[in-house]
Amino acid sequence: MEYHCIRFNKWWNYPVKKCILCDGDVVEVLDMKYKIIGYTEVFVPSENHEEVPYFQYLLESEEGNRKIIKSYDDHSIGDSIDPDLELI
């Protein structure tokens, strides 16, 4: 789920009620489809990420917004996914 200020075209990945730039209302965008444009497979455990291997995917939406998610599922570049279903 994404949150969007139409006036400043600002996006958030977490719930916000007001835009930090204009104090205007933020619209909740539910159906965002993303395409995988890059990924890294991680083999070295770190704090709060002890279970390996896992993937870090770089995603891009139809509007050109990008985000990074962590997933244990193996996908290929060009696959379309819903990041809300993938989040760990």
C-alpha cells in the first residue's frame, strides 16, 4: 500500500495522514503493480536478517516510483509482483 500527495507528487510506503510539504490530505493507493528491475541475492546473515539466502528486489511501478523489498521467493527481472504480498 502506498500513500500519495497529489499536489507535490510525494510518495510514502507507510501510513501518513497529511503531506509534510503542504499539510494537505494524502491519498491511499491500493493496487500498485511493480516490475522487478534488479535484484541481489544475500548469503551473509546480519542483525535482524539471520535467515539466508534471501533476495533484495528493486521494483518500479507504472508511475516510475521505485522501492526495495526483501523476499525469500525467487523471481526474475521483468516479473510483475504485488510488493504487499511479498513483504516479510
